[in-house]
Amino acid sequence: MRILKLRPLIANCRGFSVLGWLLMIPVGIIVLLVLVFGFYEGRKAYWDSEVKTMCEKDGGVAIAHRIKLTSDQAIHLPRVNGRLSVGSEALAGPATPVFSRLQQRTLREGNPTIVRYEEEIILRADNRVVARAVIYGRSGGDFPSFAHPSRYSCPELSRVYTEISEIFDIEEKKR
């Protein structure tokens, strides 16, 4: 007859037990969420760098001619952050000396969306383009949530408005 040796209970277990596998489920979910979130943030960073590259090539404001205005003409122009600006052609009245035309071209549909905006500033008197602003932007590309999508634009809009306001030379009335 053979004598059976009693071994400890732990020696019969190889690998994870059922409890070990149950504990790995939350860890696996957390790791998966971190990887998915990293994917979305990495894709967003990639498209932000692409937008920045395109912006460095032809983004910003190019001024062809400066415009001399009287203070009476300047009253008809809109203001952004206290600076003179230019309204769209549809909103500009007949007394407004300049207006703008905006062209929007979608470079990438989907999530994220990449858009190129080109705004031409036009002198009403002779329909001459006096300045051109090119802005690139990204919208979306975030981790799916109920929040509004993030945005990135180049150059910064405050800088664009500041540069557009520099095309105007206001002549004071002589007394």
C-alpha cells in the first residue's frame, strides 16, 4: 500500500485563483481607460501640431495697404476689445468704408475637424483687398464625453484682431 503525503493547500494552486482574476478585472478596466484616453490626447496633440505647422506657413494677417479714415468714418466700424475691427459684408452698412469676406474650407472632416478660414478685408470705395487674415483651427478629438469639444486655433484670435486694427490710420478733424 502506498502512503499518501499530505501537502499544504497552497501547493495545489498554480497561477491565479478565481479571486485573483476577479481582482484583475478592475485593474484591466483602468489600464484600458488610460490607454484609450492616451490615444485621444495623443491624436489631439498630433492635429494641434499639424495646425501649428500649417499656420507657420501662411497663417496670420498680411496687410497690403493701410487705410486712412476720418473720425466720422471710424464711427461706423465695429470694435473688438476696444479696437477698430471690420464687419462682414452682409452686416456692413453703406456708410461703412471697409468690410470683410470670409471663406471657410474644411481640411479634415470627422473627429477632430480641421478648418482653414481666410478673411479678406476689402475697401468699399474700389473693392480692393487691403488685408488678408488666415486662421487654422481644430475642433474636437477629445475623449468621448458630454462636455463641449475642445478647440485650438492658430494664430490666436486676439492677435489677429490686434493686427487687423493696425490697418487703420485715423485722421483727426482739423479745427
